[in-house]
Amino acid sequence: MPEQTPQRPDHGMLKIDMHTHLLPAEMPNWTEKFGYGDFIWLQSNSPDTAIMRKGHAFFREIKANCWDAALRVREYDAYATQVQVVCTIPVMFSYWAKGTDGLELSRFLNDHLAEIQAADPAHYVALGTIPMQDADLAVGELERIKGLGMPGIQIGSNVNQRNLGEAEFRPIFEACERLGLAVLIHPWDMMGFGDMEKYWLPWLVGMPAETSRAMCSMIFSGLLEQLPGLRVCFAHAGGSFMGTVGRIEHGWRCRPDLVAVDNKRNPREYLGHFWVDSITHDKRVLEHVLDLQGSRRVCLGTDYPFPLGDLEIGRMIEEMDLAPNTMEDLFHNAALEWLALDKARFAAG
Ligand SMILES: [Zn+2]
């Protein structure tokens, strides 16, 4: 975020950014602790920067706004945005690890996220992480996440290249529905990564495809149909699903023998039943998403503090000349409904 950002107009409207990432300032060297694998861990570098390492190798440098909660509140103030929904960075998911190690890592991150929320509930809402590679351990951690007062979780778009509609994940989604925990689906471990590393294509092409992959799997497997109380939000405005929904629907019509084998319902009918964030970087694309989803199902999100995020928080939306009630939906109603949170919690924010 630029340091000399002009103050954005304050509409006096509660703004909740429901897609942001936060890490603890310090964490163990998991590779050393567990004795295998290329786990991501943080090595502090200076008060302002830290080095993310993947096993022993340099991964990337991050700045203090990745972990400093008070600094982040000040940065959000410049955009008249009161609330940050924080979750870990997808590279921390570590679904490839042993289940018990994934659980230990999840518990460490969740305890930290819960502390951030408890220390400043007017500014912070925390989403947990779970070891998706072991459904039993994951369900146990969901119960703990609920007990810690977190309203939901963030999971990846695939688990070791297994799709989210597969039967082994069903108990996890059933538990989320039963516990009333919201689910954010975030692209990661992008398909075809090794085939297209040049030009940042895993992020520019792979990520939107990953999100559509997760959504299609959850629709066509019947997961969303069978768990109607499950509140799911897909990152990056639903990825490529929103631009290809016509193709997906047409495929369902012309080859039901391939597509409609586990769920007979038209995939288009799920639009407006799940949530997406607003990260499009394009007004016309966001208008299209609003048209497909309805404004109660599109939440302000930024991917703060990372460079591919929409870091001028809410600015594009404010420039779109939307009706005040549509802006209210985008800025807080959609997120409050997805997370099942009461607006009054943030009144003092
Ligand atoms: Zn993100």
C-alpha cells in the first residue's frame, strides 16, 4: 500500500474487507521440528520485514503489515474501512504433510488468529484453517475453531489435487454446516503449475481456473445441493466460473451423461446461493458478477496486503456510481450474512 495514500471518502458506511491474510510475527521452523518436507515458516529479518522460507530456501520477503495488527488498522483507516476478516496465507495449508503435523500447524495458526480477533473484535474477524488431509482431525479442529469464537474457515481449492466434491471431504462440510461455520474457498496449489511458471501464469491463469474447479466440483458432486445450509464464499469473484457459466451450463445440457451424473440440477441455479468477493480489478466485470449473483452475495474483499490484491480498499466500488443499498450490500451486508455476524458488533469500530 502506498504510504501517501489520499484519504478515501468516508460514506459513514461500515466497510468489512472479508478477504485478507495475516501471519504470526514468529513461528517455528516446521521442517526442523517435524523432520521432513518444505514447510513455510517465517524468519524475522528486521522490525519491518521478515523472510518467508520454504524449508531452507528463500520463498519471499514480507512486510510488517503481514503481521502487525495495529499497523494494519491504521492502514485501513486511510480507506475508511473498519473491519478486516483475517485468515492465513494459503501456502501455510500444508495439506501434503502428515495429518497430525497438519493439525499441529493449524492449531498454532488458529490460536494466533483467535487472539487477534479477541484482542480487537471491532476491527478483526478470524477464519481458521484445518488439516483437510485428515477428515477426522479436521472435524475435531472445526469444533475447536467454533469454541474459539471464529465464525468460519478458509480452505484450498483442492487437497493434494483431489477435488472438494470427493466423498472423503463430505464429513468436513457436514460439520461446517452443523456448526454454522462459513467457508472461504481460496485457490492454491494451482493445476498445471510446472507447465506455465513463466509470466506468473499460475497466479494469472491457474488461480481463476482453480476457483472454478472447486465450484464446479462442489456443484456437480451434489455437495451444495445436499448441504443447503452450508455458507460458502469463493475468492477472486468466483474466478473463471463467472465468465464461463454459459459454457458450463451448456455442457450440462448437451452432455448430461458426463456432467449431470451426480446432480441433475442446472449449475446456473446455484448463482446467488453462494458468496463471492469483489476482487476483479475491473468495473465491468464486477457489474457482471453483481448481475449474476445479486448484491447480497458479493462481498468487499481485497487480498490485502499482497500485490495482486485490490489494495485501494473499496475505491473502485465507490467510483462505480452504484445505488446506496447496493454499496451497503457490497461493503457489509453480504459479508455479515455469509459470516452470520451481527452488525452491532462493529458499531464502535
Ligand atoms: Zn487471498
